[in-house]
Amino acid sequence: MSSPLLITGGAGYIGSHTVKHLLAAGEKIIVLDNLVFGHPEALPLDRVTFIKGEMSDAALVESIFAQHKPEAVLHFAAYAFVGESVEDPLKYYRNNLAAPLVLVEAMQRHGCKKFIFSSTCATYGNPVCVPMDESHPQEPVNPYGASKQMLERVLKDCEPAWGLKSVFLRYFNASGCDLQGEIGEDHTPETHLIPRILMAATGEIDSITVFGTDYPTPDGTCIRDYIHVSDLASAHALALDYLRKEGATTAVNLGTGGGFSVRQIIATAEAVTGLTIPVSYGPRRAGDPPELVANPAKAKAVLGWEAKYKDPRSHIESAWKWMTGPQKGRYNSTPS
């Protein structure tokens, strides 16, 4: 009988989409999630082993490894609000760095040597060149990015020490929803651009605020590389295949290699919805670089991965399908 995969944060946005993808590939899955941001409705609870709890609970994590003997860990559980990380850095270092150490220590005790890490382009900090490849300096400008970079370093040091092999998947701007409309993006608070644009379209919020129109870009607004959540899910499956083939610890960027401005995303949303998006304008936000775009060549060379959904229209269409479908863009329960 094959060993299961342990997925932390598997009831969250990217984690739940990855669970769906891996189940379709025939994997057995254990999800550990404290449901602070995750939603049990995002999981097929009849097909996964779901455990509500904290990664920092050493006794619980030990029992999971002793009972289930997972082959690999896919780690999604993290706090990810940049502004909050600046205001409360200890919360981020405790959750994003200290808590995963409990997990990694259990892996060492039980001989589990495959780790796939949901990392971020925020580990790079402000770009010194665009597009950004994996050799770009890692100089994070906020505690969120720093906490992710620090865990990367911990995992890297574990390879020569006891043989842990890791893949650091550095996402650019995750977006979109499940193409079948079964699961989606439901954050509280919602900070991502595309769902907020669609919330403005439906009247859930008064308008979408564009922060800064004087950037050195063609239309004056920030440019970002939007990567569909379904593409992120497939990258995790390929990273698992890579580690099963004895691949060494490595980092890869996950992006499309192209960027779209805030104004372009708003215009695309208007075309998809047939609605006028109410827009307000504000000053630049501190720390927002003009352009963040990935060079994803290494992901293709090392993992055989390439983004399938490069047109942001597909991202917005899938998000709109989720937002206007039976779920109305919201899960039924209140996370607790």
C-alpha cells in the first residue's frame, strides 16, 4: 500500500486546489489545517484524512507521523499578509518559521525526506532586474518574505545534515479558481486584486482602489505576473515526481513569464463580466515595485512545468464562475 502525503494548510486556497489535483492522480492524502483561514468545504472529506490542529503541536504532529507514515510533506500553512507582517513580525516568525520546525523535526525522526515548500517571490524583495530568475538576490523587504526565506535556509541546511530533499516553489501572483467551479478563493479579509475587482463588479464593495497611476509602466499602474492556481497545483505534483526521482534540493519560480497591469486586469474583468467596474484611485503603497515578472525557464527545465493558463482572461473567467456559481464565492462555514 502506498504511503500518503501530508499536506499542511490543505484546506486553504492553493492547498485545496493542490489536494484536488493530487487526488485525481491517485494519491492518498492527509490534511493538517487549523482552519484559521482554511475551509473544510474546500475538501472532499470522504476522500482525505482531515486533521484539525496546529503544526506547532509536537504531540499531534508526532502522532500523525507515527500512525500514517507519510512519504512526503507539502507545506502550505502560512500567514501571508504583508502589511500585517510589518505590524506584527513575531506572529509571522512564530507561524511561518518556528511552527514548521516542529514538522521538520518529526520528519527527521521518522525518516521522511521529501518536502515541497509553498514559497514566494517576496523572498527576492525589490527587483534589480525583470524578469526575475532564481539567481536574483534574496533581500526580502518585509517579515513575510523574510520568514519564507529563513525556512528555505533551514530546509537547505537539512539536506547535507540528514538527507532532506526540498523544492522551494516561489510563486508570483496566484489567481483564478478551480475550472469546474467546485472550489475557489475565499479569504477574510480578501486582499487579492482579481477577487476584489469582481467584488466591486457585484457591489459587494463600493469600488476597486488602484494604488498609484504614475509608475514607469506603459499605463502608469503596477505590472504583475498572474499564475493560475490550477497551474500552481500541477507544479506541486511535478515537484513530487522530481523528488521521487531523487532530485536534489532546488528552488523554482512559478509564473508565466509575462505581466499585466492593474488597468489591463480591470479592463479584462469588464469584458468577462459585461459590467462596469467602479474604480477609485489612491497613492502608491509603500514597497510596491513597478513590475514583478518571473523567468520560469528553470521550472520547465527541472520539473517539466510550464504555465498552461497564461491569459488572465482564463483566471478571471474561472474566478467569476466561482463567485457567481452555487457557492457565490463563499464557503458555508465560518473558519474557526
